[in-house]
Amino acid sequence: MPIADRMVRRVAEFAVVKDMFEEGRRLKERHGADNVYDFSLGNPDLPPPAELRAALRELAQSETLSFGYAPVAGHPPLREALARRLSAEHSVPARPEMIVMTVGAAGALNAVFRALVNPGEEILTPAPYFLGYGSYAFLVDATLKTAPTDRRFHLDPDAVNRALTRQTRVVLINSPNNPTGAIYSAAEIDALGRVLEKASARFGRRIYLVCDEPYRTITFGTLVPPVMKAYPHTIVVNSFSKELSLAGERIGYFAVHPEAEDAGAIVAAGSTANSMHVVNAPGLLQQAVARVLGAAVDVSVYRRRRDMLCEILAAAGYEFNRPEGAFYLFPQSPIPDDVRFTEILKAERILVSPGRAFGTPGYFRISFAVPDQTIRDSRSGFLRAAEQARRGGDAR
Ligand code: PLP
């Protein structure tokens, strides 16, 4: 084998995702892009806010624009602005020196896991979970373990408690959640903090909470509670991929609670891993984002699309929870085999992702980062697919 043995399975797993993209491309070629309803990607389609374009124009004219290597932990004015913002979001005095700019939230998670997790240790996450997590755990030779969520896909602190072991180094949560759109409540987060405090004492070693929140500002009326306040041994991960529709420009960060056990060592290790083992955040974007922090895409568009899709799915008889944030819906597959149901939808030229890609078979994910017209035109296909599943006799 010309490639490392451990990569063989990973390449095969990724091929499934690549095949899905390819299949979407082929369908669009055959039927025309307007006749294929592609809900499979979490790629934000809204334009970035006007402020960002203006900042980029200004920077292009500015004498102070630098294309040199950025400081290891990131552009100081941006980290200072982020510390002010995090202090408000998480109700703790966040500090700029505890923040490291990264290549998206993905880069931040990779740096944080390298800083914290030894080979063979466990990262525990509630399921359903973002499909990148398995790969990030793989890169640090850790095991990704899951704990179930409740019927609304909300956090179940008791289930997390039961899944913790002496090997658990990190509990990883994502709220607003990809793929379910659930926003974990303050009561759930507080209870999780108590569980982790007790378990750390019981096992005689600190369990850290990593809170991945790239959808924090994409909410539809539900508050995203502070997490650092609930548990000091927290590292927040975030990015501008969704908030500013900047997913291709790869800019994010991690922030360590100033009172986390060994906070300074974690920042140093995470920053070293980021700079030497991942790659630094892009400099131009750090300078641009520092000028527009607080601007955001028009979330009312995502809310409108959520409402349109919920109406279509309800009319067709699908079971689902109304998303509280992010831009995903996670309905139950009308037949137990979610992969087969995605095939039924594909015959209607509707592309979605099977729930098992998110550790939860029996469901499927719809991304509503798509134009309104795509949603409108998909109505009859969703209806026919549900009817076909019912007629097939193996409906739930
Ligand atoms: N975490 C979650 C839950 C995501 O949905 C994504 C991307 O979709 C990421 C992390 C990676 O984000 P980024 O593009 O900022 O690297």
C-alpha cells in the first residue's frame, strides 16, 4: 500500500462524502441545476455583510495592510475585541491572551485536542454530532464516544455522566447544533457543569468541556446560554464561517476560560499545535474581521427558510423538531433505513444527508443554506417520497 495503513479506512470513509458531491454534480448536469434540490451541504449561501466588503476595500487601500506572517496567537486588536465579546456572551472576564486565532473552528478543534488529549483517551460528545468530529479524534489517536440526547435532541447530562470514564479527557458539545438545530438550555448546561465537576473529582483528573459554537449568532428567538460561566474548565471554539458567511476564508478561534485548570499551559500548547502542527489563521481576514466584529449575515433569511421547510415537512407528514438555531433540520426517516430513504429522495432529485453520518441512523439532515426557490420547488418531491415510503410497507 503506498499510503499509511491507518489512512486506508479514512480515505474510504471520505469517499462516501465525495461520492455524494459527485452524484449531486452529475444530477445537476443531467437535469439542470434548477431541477435538483441540493440540501446536502452546510455551505452558507448568504452574502457576507456589506461592512465586510467595505472593510476589505478599505484595507486594500490602506498603508497599514500587512501580508506578513501573523503573530503566532493572532492579530492583537482582533483578540482584544473578541475578549470583550466573549465576556458578554459567556458572563466571565475573558482575556485576549487566552484567545488563539485559528483556521476556522475545525483548526481550533484540532489544536485544542492536540493540546489536551493523549493517544488512547476519549472525547465524549452527545449524538447526533457534526461529522468532522470523528476525523479530529482520529488525528490525535483518541476514541470518539457518544452519549444519547433526549427526544428533542437536547442535552441529557445524566446520559453524559453515565458515558464518562477515567479515560475521558474532553466532553465536546455543539450548540446551536449541527445537524439538529437544538440549542442546549441554561439548565442543561448548568447540570452538565455539575456533572463534570463531580466526575473530575471522582476520577482525580480534570475533564475539560469544549464548546463548539460556530452557529452562536444564528438563532430564531432562543437564547444561547453562557457556557464558561457554568463550568470554568471550558474552552470555547468559534468561527466566522457562518456568522459572516466566510466559510472558504477559514477564520476562527479558541478561547480558554482564564480560571480553567492549567489555563496558561493549555493556551501555550494549543497555540504551539496551531502554529506548528496545523497552520496559522489567514492574516488579511484577521485584519478585516477586527474591523467588523458584531456585523452578521441576515439571520431572518434562515428563519424564513426554516419556517417554509417546516410547513412543507409537516404537510407531508414527517416527524421533526423545529430547529431553534443553525440552518439544519433533522427529521425522522419515514422508514428505519435512513440511507435507503435518502435514495428515495434522490429519485425525486432531492439531496440530503443520512442520519448515520451524524452518528444517528433513522434520521436525515436537510441544510437550508439554499435559496428559497429550491425549498419551494422541492415540496412535491418531499410529499411523494413520504407517500412512497408509506406505500412501501416498511414505514414506521
Ligand atoms: N463545527 C461544526 C458543528 C460545524 O458545523 C462546522 C462546519 O460546518 C465546523 C465545526 C467547522 O467550521 P469551520 O468552517 O469554521 O472550520
